Amino acid sequence: MISSFFGKTKPINYIIVLTLLLVFYGTVRFFGENTLFTLGLVASNIGIVAALFFTIFLVNFIVKRNKITKANSFAVLFYGLLCVFFPASLTDTNGIFCSFFIVLATRKILSLKSLKEIKYKIFDASMWIIVASLFYDWALLYLVWVYIAIYIYEPKNIRNWFLPLSALVTVALITSAVFAVLGKFNFVLQHYVFTLNINADMFREWSKSSATIVYLIVVIIVGVVSSVKLGKSGVGRLASMRLVAVSFTVGIFITLFETSLGYFPIMITFFPAAVFLTNYIEILRKPRFKELNLFIAIVVPITVFVFKVILK
């Protein structure tokens, strides 16, 4: 039974997800291509896979530490399945690293509910978001998310409102120094242009737009349903889920702004989507219905992957 297997937090669950993710990543990157494996190519792909794996571990850590899901492996499973459902996300190196740093910021944002070391957490979250923006400039929109978190947890402390700006100055000084040493000082000026890459062809292309539309509809529906059910779970958890919803919304806007030929950063929305899907599965009471939902959740991404990558 799928629900009984991933309903636990055994190491074998994570090993299976990571192994399958590695297989799917290798298939997307190298299937059907005569690739010459050089030392540089191997090293770069090891770095990308490492970022993916660390993101998976962070997802598991965040949901367990902040108790926004129950003790199970569903969030990790859904995160991996979403990577499979959107094979283009596995080819977008910038999206993978941007997502990694956004998840790091998520860890700090959601831990604000403890009301401990708030200033450090706000600064750290802002810093990781700004680092993420080095891969996609529009990732700076996540700073709005930080300010919403400040408003929810400690709005009366004026210094909190200036911490994201201090993080921006700190990262700007460090990155400017690094790029100056590397002789790439113009990177900052060329990178932060904030253009809207909304391409009409993206909406006409059935294979990409239909998957995105289905994804949005499903996540929004399960998010609303699970939020209604969680309304009685306590203010702390509900506030965390609202912040997760804000993260998903900001991520969708960034994906819309940044998606263009060769770039598809929808991975930045996978963490909140995985949380919503996990909460939805948890509220299902009928075992057969839960198994059916999990079966569909596994079969559909793999089928889409086969048609998009292997049978293209």
C-alpha cells in the first residue's frame, strides 16, 4: 500500500525518491544525445544534483520541524513527483539553485512562529532570497513575503522592517566584491533588468501550458480544501499555511515573468505545492480513496515524463 509505505519516515523512503529523481534527472539531461562526458560536465552536474538532493532534505526538515504536515514522507514524495511532472524544470539549472535558496529562506520564515531570534531569522531569510535573485532577478519579489511575515509576527518593532534592506546591502557589497575580483562586475547591471518574459507562444504550446494549468488548478483546489479542514488546527499552524500560500503565489508570478526559451523556474513553487498536496492526502479518511489519489499522483507525472522526454 502506497499510503502505508510513505506514511512513515523511514530512510528507505528518501532513498527511493532520491534514486528515482537521479534517474529522471539523468534521462532529461542526456537521453538521446551524444554527450561527451568531460570532467567539467561531470563536476557541474554533480553540483546540480547535490543542490536537488539538499533541497529534498530541507523539505523534509522544514515540514517536520515546523509541523506543517504530520510525520510522514508525502511532502518529499510529492516534491520529487512534481520534478518529474515538469521535466523542463530539471533542465533549468538557474531554477534548481534559485529553488534551493528559496527553500533555505522558507526554513527561516516558517520558524518565525517560535518568536525567538526573530531579527536573525528575518535577516537570514532576506539574505537567502537575495542570493536566489542572483539566478533569477524577479526572485526579489519574495522580499514581499518577508514583509508579510514581519506583519504577522512582530510588526511593532520598527527595526524589523529595515532588516531586509540591511541584508540587501550586505549581499550587494559581498557579491560586488566577488564579481570585481572575477572581472565580471557588469554582471549585476546586466542581470537585474526585471524584464517580463511573458511569451505568447508559451500559452499556445499545449505540452507546457496545459501541464501548468492543470498544476495550478489542482494545487489551488487542494490548498483551499486542506486550509478549510485545518482551520481548527490552531492559529500557529494556520499562520504558517498562509505564509506557504503567499510563497506559492509569489512563485507563480515569478514563473510567469521568467519563463522563456530554455528557462522554466516553476520549481520554486514545488515546496508549497508539496505541502498542500500532503495536507490534502492527510485529511482523506477512506483508505481506498487515499490510495487512488496517491496512485494517480504517481502515474500521471511518470506518464507525462515518458511522453515529453522519452517519446518526444
